[in-house]
Amino acid sequence: MAQILSGKEVSEDIRNGLKKEIEELQQKYTGFLPGLAILQVGGREDSTVYIGQKVKNAALVGVKAEHIKLPRSSTQEQVLQAVDKLNNNPSIHGVIVQLPLDSENDIDAHQVTNTILECKDVDGLHQVNAGKLARGNLDGCILPCTPRGCLELIKRSGQSIEGKTAVVLGRSMIVGSPMSNLLTWNHATVTVCHSKTKDLPNIVKSADILVVAVGKTEFVKGDWIKPGAIVIDCGINSVPDETKKSGKRLVGDVEFATAKEVAGWISPVPGGVGPMTVAMSLKNTVDQARKAWEKAENARKWSLSLNPLTLKRPVPSDIEVAQSQTPKNIETIAREINLLSDEVDLYGKKKAKVSLQVLNRLKDQKDGRYVVVTGITPTPLGEGKSTTTIGLAQAIGSQLKKNVFACVRQPSQGPTFGIKGGAAGGGYSQVIPMEEFNLHLTGDIHAITAANNLLAAQIEARMFHESTQKDEALYNRLVPNNKGKRAFSKIQLGRLKRLGIDKTDPDSLTPEEITKFSRLNIDPSTITWQRVLDTNDRFLRKITVGQGPNEKGHTRECQFDIAVASEIMAILALTTSLLDMRERLGHMVVSSDTEGNPVSADDLGVSGALAVLMKDAIRPNLMQTLEGTPVFVHAGPFANIAHGNSSILADKIGLKLVGEDGIVVTEAGFGADIGMEKFFNIKCRYSGLVPNAVVLVATVRALKMHGGGPTVTAGVPLPKAYIEENLELLQAGCLNLGKQIENANKFGIPVVVAINSFVTDTPAEVALVQKFARDNGAFDAVICSHWADGGAGAADLAAAVDKATREPSNFKFLYDVKLSIEEKIEIITKEIYGADGIDILPAAQEQIDRYKRQGFNDLPICMAKTHLSLSHDPSKKGAPKGFTVPIREVRASIGAGFIFPLLGAMSTMPGLPTRPCFYDIDIDPDTEEILGLS
């Protein structure tokens, strides 16, 4: 009498083991959760029942199983799309397509199963897995569930497989063929039989191990079986049985009653192979989940291929250097830094958008270290802050061999064609392709322009319609009757709630409520929202709108700003998710009404449309440095009326991608007194990120200007003071460096001074700066030559930064946002600028008082002042003392989330100079190469 190989008992044992394994893996990997997706086409009852058993068993062991149903009308393309979606879902580790496919249309099941990623093919049906199994690569493939279950039952007999004669009856790709491969590579001698096999009973009788999968009811008889053989019956057939309630019972392909008298071990039907198949699908899923998490752990070190630099002397122009390097395809970089294909949308071959879903996928991965690059107070001579940001990133990647991301702002096209030129870095430390970086990129600024101007158009239109219509007519147009039905839109329901009107039926509002709902009563004198354009155009600084005959005399003086001055740009830089951006856009205050209440984009009904226009812009843009390290280019808010930093989202995604030992290098606009202060007090406050180090960029010649050096005039050779040794002038200018080091130290973050060297610097001069920096609170001061030498020229800086970021962080904000607006302003001016105090002009005080009444006191402060001095006066160089800062005006960017006091006249629309940069810009019509961009 044969011993029963109970699939029920063995599968329960396997499930218990899987449950324990999952619990152990969850201790090792925070958030570990194996995911299984079972895709069913049509509604076959037997398939639905079988899937239900899988889902139930999955829940018992801790696998999250999802049953996805497609209708019988599904086409092959729709099924393939569903599979592709599961392939790209990182929370799904196993995909099963339930066969047969019950569709009204012809579907190639082979193509469908081969569309499943081989690493998610837990049924083991993918041709790659089948090929690896056939070649004996058992560790490199996923074993098919039923053969793997059969093998486990055979092993549970306690008999060795090695050297045994095995017969597999049936050659299907699901059971027979893979079963024969599995037995072969477990060292049995295997014969495969099928419908054309001659003398079948005698061949079967030779088997020490017999596996039957032919789909024929009780086909194999007891007298076919070798005494003492191991018999595994994979068949499942229904036969009539009046004794059963259903009128039928299940039997296998082996005649169990006679076979059990001869065999040594036999699997029953039901309760044999069936439960084992389900258990093995779960085991395969857990195995693949474990491998995915192990891969994620190992993948913290990227497989980044670096682009070698061919250095030339003298260093050619920026565009010549950029065009001499062949960039990698951005798809390659994305793969090297472990982005999934579904997380990357290509914009051509050299740039791409990256999905915010990366943050969800890597939510349990520890962040890398966070470095902000800032500078001394800027001068016309330039300090090379952007160049240092890129050079440092190249050095961390190429010299330290660490994962690194640079995160920089997208430049406006206004300055690119105006006087400043591009902002891709310089020399051998650049973002490439620099033409695409400096021009349209992926259209984010155009999206901001469209959104900004849609809101501006709605402001004018709403004032026009309110002034030309009575309440009832206005209300009927705002909430129209559509085929006998009226309904408020979602955004209108939000306005009703803010007004305290607890109604949802448009016909139930009283005349007073209709008036309250319909009329915004915008006070034109309080409108702060301007139109924008990404071109320097001084003649748009003041315009009159509404002069057309159809506007009925509703004219108004206003202006255009440069596109990057839009509050929407600041929101893009400070948002943390699509939902957060949608809310911030709605909160933007464009004016006050005639009673002094704020009027928002939500009140104007346009914020949902603004979010739609910005839905792609919210995703960071992936580019690369000259040496092939990754760069995020995202957002470019002004650094005076806004906070002047690249996006929080770019930094957050970068910190996840680099992993715990990697480094993200981000840049803050202007000097440390402006961009860095706002980075800490605004950006870090909203992001929740804690920085690890500050890199403060300085040059010898810029410090000489702060020491009282002569004025520099464009187009005129530099005065001798800047190209000859002058230690006295340099020593005096170091006071500015000292103050900016002090400013950084106020936030509890170590400061590394990067001395961006020039050929005119003497050893005595750079030694003076190094000693001064170290003596005045810098963690270290390092001489750099990344402009001329690329990453190699910033190797010492990278090493110093790596060391500084390992120091304990004592990060703290400069002020508590709960303090009054006046107190927060005064703290910044005294602590950061070195002022004696502030003088708030009456108009500014009136604005502050209004913002307090409107509930905006607890926002951080974004000081709008000159970048050319620590004070409000651009002529005061060095580290001025004994001055009082006048607060002339105070404005608010409520959606972005800050109050910005103006310390002087701030131009938000640059003009073109006598000779703009565009005189030198052209294109080669034959090669399409851009010429003259800088």
C-alpha cells in the first residue's frame, strides 16, 4: 500500500514557512510586502474560484494579492497594456495571467505570457525562464509552479532523485516539458512520453518516478506502475458520482484505487498537486520580492559610466567645451541610476521628465547627504557658484566614486538672450547639452507663462462681467441650467463653504447668498497679479489693458513681469506633491475685495485649470554633467522677490536615488545672505529636509572688490588690482567672507569654503583666504580649479565636503514663524545683514497690518533686497556696519507661502542692453548646431 504524498499537508508547511520568512524580511526591510497580481480575462467560473483560492492563501501568509478582471470583450492590445502596467508597478513582484483567456477576440496567450517581465513571471512560463530551465540554470530562473510543487512532493518521499529512472507522461509547456527539465537537472534519467509513444505501459513500468499530466481520466492503470515507484498525478478531471451533492467528483490521470496498491508513494486527487501549485506561486512571489529588495539594497551603488574629459589649454568657450563632449543618452543615465522605465518620460534623447512616483517606490530608503552651494556677496566679476555646483558634483562622482546628484535651477530665456547669458556652469564643469538647458528645455517655463496669464485674463474678465451684469444674470451664467439641471462645480462648492453657505442645490440660495457667491468685488487698486513673458522687454514694465472697443472703457494700468518672477514658479519650487501644488495654486491671493478680504485663484474658479497646465512641469527634468553624472534641472524662481532655489521635489527624489552614502548638491541663488538664508528658513521649512553642509564659494578678485577695489566696466580690461597681488585689498575684502561664514554657522551647519581659483591668483593670496576662512569658523577652505580641470579640479573640495557632511548636524531655523512679521524681518536684518535695525515706512506697515488681519502672519519671510551688498544699498561692499534697513513695501505670495518685504525698488522685468547676447547667437543650417550661446 502506497504512502500518501498529501499536497494539503506539504502546502500548509510551505505556507507556514513563507509566513515566517515574510515576518523576518519585514524586520530586515522596512515596508517589505510581497505583491501578487492575477490577471483574468472573462469570467470563467472555474478560473474565478481558483483565483479566489490563491488570493485567500496569499492573505494567510502575508502576500498582498490583487485580482484584476478584464471583460470578455478585451482585445489583445488591452490585455498587453494591462500586463505592461503591472510590469511597471514596483509594488507588484509576481504577475500571473490566468489561462485559458476567456475572450471574444483572438488573443495569443504565448505572447501575453512572454510580455510579463521574466522577473515577475511567477508561473515560470516566460520563454526566458523556460530557456534557462532547459539549460540547467535553475538559480537564474523562476521554476514553474506545478513542476516545482511536484518536485517538492517527490522530495518529501525521502527518496533520492539522483540516478533514478523518471518518466514524464505529457509534454505540455506548463507541466510536462519543464518537469522533465527539472528532473534531468536533479540528475534523474528522464523519458518523456506523449500520444505518439509506442509501448507506453512498458515504458511507464520502468519508472522509479512517474509524473502524469495528460488530461485523461484515470488513464494510467495500476498494472502499468513499477512496484514501489513514486507517482505524482497532475491531472484533474470531473466524473459523475451520484453519491456527491454536486453529482460529480474529481479524479486524476492515474487510476488511484489500483495504483495505490502498487506504488510506494502517490499523490491524491484532489489534495495533491493542486494545493502545491498554489503554494509554489506564493513561494515564487516571495522569492522575487526578496530578490527585488535585495537588489534595491545593492543598487544603492549605481552602475554609472563616466564620460572622460579631454582638457584643452587655453580653455575654449563654454559652448565649444559643451559641444566637444558627446552626452550619453538620457535613457542610459536613467537606467544607470536605477530609475524604472515607467518613471521616465523621454524628451528627445538627452533630457527626460522623472515621475514623482519614485518617492513612493523609495519611501523606505534612507536619504543621502544634503549640501547647499552658496557664495559671498556677488560682484560683477562673478564667483562661479553654478560652475562650482557642477564641478563639485562631477568630483564626487568621478573622484570619490559616490552616487551624486546636482540640482540646479532652470534659467530664464530673458537673461540668456539679454546680458547675463546662460546658467549651465562653465568651462569643464557644465550641464549638457547646454543649448537645451538654456533654451526651452521641456517647456516648464512656458507652462508657467500659460497658467499665470490664464489667471490674469480671468481677473480682468471677472471684473468686466461683474460690472456689466446684474446679480441674477451673473449667477445664471456662473451656474447655468444644462438640460433642466443646475449644479455647482467642485471649485464652486469650495467657495460656498468658505463663505459659510452650507448648500449644494443652486436653486436653494437666497438673493443675499446669490450676491455673496457671485460677486468678488475685486478692488482694482489692490491687484498684485501681473502678466508674464519669458523675454526681457523694458517696454512692458507699464502697460494699459482694456483699450479695445468691446471692453467698454474698462481700462487698467498694469505691467508684465519676467516669467520666472511669477508666484507659480515659486510654488513649483516649493511644492511637495501634485495635491500640494493644487492647493497652493488655489490659495494664491491676487487682490483684495472692496471690504479688504483676500481674493484667491480658487475664488476666481481657475485653480484646477492652472494645475492641469502644470501637471507635467511638476516633474523634475533629468540631464547630465560633462562627465556623465546626473543633474536635475527644475524650477527657477527669482532670488529677490522669491526664494531663489531649485525645487524641493528634485532634491527629495535625488536624495532617495543616491541612497544613504550618496550626496545631493543643490544651489541657492545670489549670496549666502539671500539664497542660503531663504534655503534654510523657507525651503527647508517646507521640505522638512535637514542639510548636512554648506559650500561657500569665493574668489580672490571678488574679495578684492569687497575690500574697496576699483569699479569694473564691461568691455574694459580689468584694473591691475584684480590681476596683480594685493594682499591689503584682499584682507579688507575678507570681511565679507567672514560675515557669510558667520551667517551659515548661525544655522548650525558646517561650512566649507571653495576658493574658485584663477590664473591671476598668487599663492600668497589663496593662502591668505584659506587661513582667514579657517580662522573665522569654516570647517575647511579648499582651492579649486574645476573650471579648467573639471571634477579632478574639485577633488579636494569633494573630500572636504564628504568629511563635513559626516559631522553631526545641529540645524536650526533663524526664527519662529509664530513671531510677528515685524519681529521676523528685524531678526533677519540684524542677524544676517548686520544692520542696527529696521525702519518700516507707513505704507509698508499698513500692508503688514492687512496681512495680519487676513491671517497670514505665520508665514516665513522672503526678503527682497539688492544682491550686491549685505545691506540694502548696493554701493556698500564688504561687511557694512551702522545702517538701518528701510522697509518700503510688503507683499505676499500666499500660495507659495511667504511674505516678501521690499527694501528698495525691485525690477521684475529686465530690459535689453545696447548689445544683447543674441548678437552672437546663430545656427548652422547644415548641421543645426547652435553657435554663440554662452
